[in-house]
Amino acid sequence: MGTNLLHKFIFAFFAFFTTQVVCFAQLNWNTFVEDYIFNNEENGSQTELIYEQLNELRLHPIDLNTATVEQLLQIPTITEEQAQDIINYRTKNYPFESTGELMYVKSLNREDWEIIQLFCFAGEVQRYKPVTLKNIFKYCKHEVFLRSDFPLYLTEGQRNGNYRGNRMRNKLRYAFRSMNHVYASIQTEKDEGERGYDYIAGYVMLKDINTGKNSEIRELIVGNYRANFGLGLAVNTGISYGKNMQANVLSSIDKGFSPHSSFVESNYLSGGAFRYRYKKFTASVFGAFNKLDGNFNSDSTGITSIKTDGLHRTTLEYSKRHNLEETNIGGNLHWELNKFQFSFTSMYTHYSIPLTPVYNTRASLYRRYNPSGKELLNYSVAYSYKFGKFKFIGETAFSNTSTGQGGFATLNGLRFRPNIRNNVQLLVRSYGAKYTAIQGHAFSENAKPQNEQGIYVSWTSSLTPSLDIYTYLDLMRFPWLKSDVSTTSSFGIDYMAQATWAPGEKHQFLLRYHIKSKQKDYTNEDKSVSQDFNTRQTVKLQHTVQIHPKLTLVTTANGICITFAKNSPEVGFSIAENVRWTVIKNLLRLNFSLSYVDTDTYNARVYNYEPSLLYSFGIKSYYYQAIRAILVANVTPINGLTLSGRYSMTKYLDHDTTGSGDQKIASSFRADIQLLLRYTF
């Protein structure tokens, strides 16, 4: 099938050009999501968390006339210097009359201020209001969010009775915010196959409360929250951007605490946190008590791994619910002196049952240095210094476990921004195999900052006002074994180049090439095991056409080729058309997507960004031969009320069933309906 599939792929690219109307508009949310968020397909849970957090920021944008540097740094791709330049411009030209004034901030290029406009607005100048109980309830806003999913099919788990609950999925959230100082939320979720709502999360937070001259409460949170200090080596329960979002890695250290308002059932702390600033010093303390899902070992004396998917559909899954207790206590001290920043972070973790990873076979020996025992201590030193057009930033961390395993990790970077059109970054990392940080997420190829060394360099450039280039190269080494390398250390290389061209006001082209090659076990004809490079190459071509201010077409073609040892190449491609139409005086928005996928194997699956409902994860992978269609409708009948619906269907052309195990569907056709209600008042 490989040769025929290659012919189809070539035909798809030809069709891509010949079917487009020769007629881009300013960057919109959908384009931003596709270009920036979903370039890290393999890290699904983190990508979903990034999507939800940025969606929250988009729905509650930052007021440029009151924003702080820390608030502006929530926006991806924006550096600390750019955020400070925005504040300096506001101080000199107060107030911002519109977001269009961002083009006069010297360190921002066209793409920068277009991205900022997605998350900011220029609010009216208002008289200062003290944070009193009366004012909190007088100037508050409420949000009610309800979403229900209705699968129009039965999985094997539903048919054989393995699933404890029905096939519906429900999400419910109430949020409260007032004066940009007081926030509260409570949310609950029922997954498909679960019996009742078994996930409940919430928080109350005070933020940026002035307590006197040169002092303030940065955050005070009770409930569920995230913590992010240093560059994430020791403590980061929040988001970690992919390699295409590294402006945020080198922007600042110690992002502090943020509320956990997501439906993602992992990577958060439950307890209390407090951060206080006095002049150039900021002190943070936090504590948490979480109940986790764990997989017991054979004699039930230890936990072999922690289950993080939050699913409790079957009796077995439910038996693992909350059988492990985790206690965390930590703190951070941050100091600023002119262009120098320094911080120290420490965190202690205790488990009610010891962690006992299993590594009794050659294939499982890579788990030898996984976290073990009941206690874990992490501590780190982070630092940054800005000199001229350069910025140096880094973190060095250490870990110790109750089983005597000590480890070391360091991440250091240098950014050079010679002008607003060019930005060069260098990141060097060395994470020891014995370093463990259960609450750590930092720049890495692996899921955790462990067993990895690498050099990463990137270059971003606006060569012309209409042409943007982004490219990076990452050279990697893994000193200890990995799940697919069982006999020796291994190497890898990751390279990406992307060009975005907007030759006029009506259209934009995007071309991306990505190659990732890592060593992997290969069984020879004599049954011996050796390593060879598994290479995955992908190409994406996209054309966005704004035919009318209310009508936009987006055509996307994706191609993939996987080569490994002497195996035959595995090839796949997809082509998709997306139509976005706003009608009835902006009260109704329609989004229709139709795509065709054809791949040799499951390994050659293709990732596509799809139109989705609010807070819904919009990236899916498809394989073999399939047709996918989606229709999303958003209606705003009255101010503050949004009603949304989504119908999606998939038809597989080359097999009669989909999925496996309890998720198997005895049909080549599957369809889903999703309904959403959001009311703000």
C-alpha cells in the first residue's frame, strides 16, 4: 500500500493548491491554537492542560491598563522584557486607548501584538476601589458552565457490563471573580462509564492585595491549586510548554501559585498556599494533602505506579481510587536586585504506602531509578541575569529519597534578542538518571526531567512584515535505559522548521517540516537485540483564506513517514477543509470540518486539530482509512448566554470495528453529540 499511498499524498498536495480560492486575516484564536499549542501532539495531558488554561485566559482577558508583568507573562511567546516594555509604554502614555497601540511598543513585532490581542483588552480607567466585603459582592461576576456528551454508540464495556455507569459524560462548573482580586470556583465531572460524579475540585483565592508600602499578598489560595517555581525542575504542577513555546521558559523564574480550575484530574495540589512580597523579597509557603490512585504490587505492600487518568469505569479501576495518600510541604524565597534574580525552592513529599517500582526483567530495567520509598526531598536554586540584549537563566536541583537515591539536574539557557525581528535561544540540560521529581515538569523530551541530556537552539525571525520563520534543533542523549532501549544509553535528534507567509490581507500560508529520530531496540534475524534510529518525519501545509469578514476557509494537508531499521516505511496523510462562518449579526457562529485520512499503520497515525466546544480538547489522532466530519454551532441569544452544540462522525473505510478491549466499538461508524451552556452575569 505504501507506493499507492505516496501517490495519494502527492495528489492531496496538488489538490490543496488547485482548490484554494486565490483571494489571512489578523491572527485569530483557532489559528493560534493550531500553530502554537498543538505542535506537541505526543504530550497529550500537558497539551490539554495548556489548552484549558489559555482558554480560561481568553475568556477572562487581561486589562492592559492594570496589568502587571507577571500577568502578561501568562501569554505564550511573550518575554519578560516585552512585558516590561508594555508597562513602561503605559506609564509614559497612560492609558491604553485600544490594543492597537501595542504596535508602538518597540520590542513587539506584528505577530507578538496579534497574539497579545487574543488575551488582552484596553479597559476604561476606573477609580480605585478598596477590597472590602461590600465591594467584593458589588463588583463581582459569575459564570455557570455545563457540558454533556452523548456517544451515539455502545462500547464493549457497556455491552458486557464491565462499565459501572452509563455512556454519558458531564462537566459542571461555577466560577466567581471580583475586582481582579478575589476568585473562587467549584467544578465536578463524570467520565464515560463512571457511576456518578467522582471528581470534585474547587478553590478560593485572594490575589494582588496591597498590604502597605512596598508590600502585597501575591496569592493566598485554599483548595486546589498549582505551584511553579524556578524553571520547574523541583516544583511545577502546572503547564510545561512544548519546544515551540520556549519564549516562556526563558522569560522568568518563579511564576508562583495559580488556581486549578481545570477538569484535568492530575497535576494539582490540594491544600493551602501563600505568597507575600516585601520590597525586593518574595516568600512562598504551601502545603497539600492529595488522595491518589495507585497500582499495588503483587503482595499489596507497595505501589508500583501512580494512575493519573482519573478513570473509574470498571470495578478494577474503582478499587484503585484514592488508595494512596500524598502529603507535600514546601516553600520558596525569591530575591531581586536590579537585573539579577535569585531563588531557593524546597519541597518534601510523603506517601502513606511506599513506592516500589518493578524492574526484575531486562525490558523493565529502565524503571531502576523511578521514585521509590515513602519520602522524597527536592530542593533547587534558580537564577537569572539580564545584560544588554542577552538574558541568562537557569536552575540547578537536587533530590533525595528515603531509599538513599540521590540525584542532580540542571537546566540553563541564554537568549539573545538583537532586534525585534530576531530572537535566538540556547538551552542546555543535564538531568541525571537518579534525579526524581514527582511534582516537577520542565523542558524535556521525556515526561519528567530525568535521564536526559541535551542541547537545544532555536531561532525566531520576522524576515519581512509578511514572513515569519521559526526553527529549532534539539540534540539529545539518554544516559540510562528507556522503555524501548533495554541494553545501553541512546541518542536522539529533533528538528523543526516553520514558515508563515501572509502576502496580503486575505490569506496566509503555513509550511512546517518536523523530523524526530531516536534510537530504539531492534531484533535481528539471529534474535539478538541491537539499536537503530526510529525516524518520524511530518510535513504540514495550511492555507487560510478570508473570503469575507464573516467567512473563512482553512485547508490543511498533513503527511507522515516513519522509517526504522530494515522495516518498510510507514506512510500516512490527511487533508482537511474547515469552514468558519458567522451569521445573523454575530449571534450565530458555525464551524464545519471535513477530513480524509489514509495511513499504512497505526504508528503512522496523523494528528489533526478539530473545531471543538469551549474547554474541550481539540486534537485527535486517526489512522488507516477514515472520513471525519464535524459541525459546531455557537448561539448567543442574549448577552452573557452562550449555547453550543457539536456533532462529530467518523467512518472507517477499511475495517469493521474500532478500538480495543472495553473501548471496542462493533462498527466502522461512530458519532457523538456534545451540548454546552455557559452563562455569565
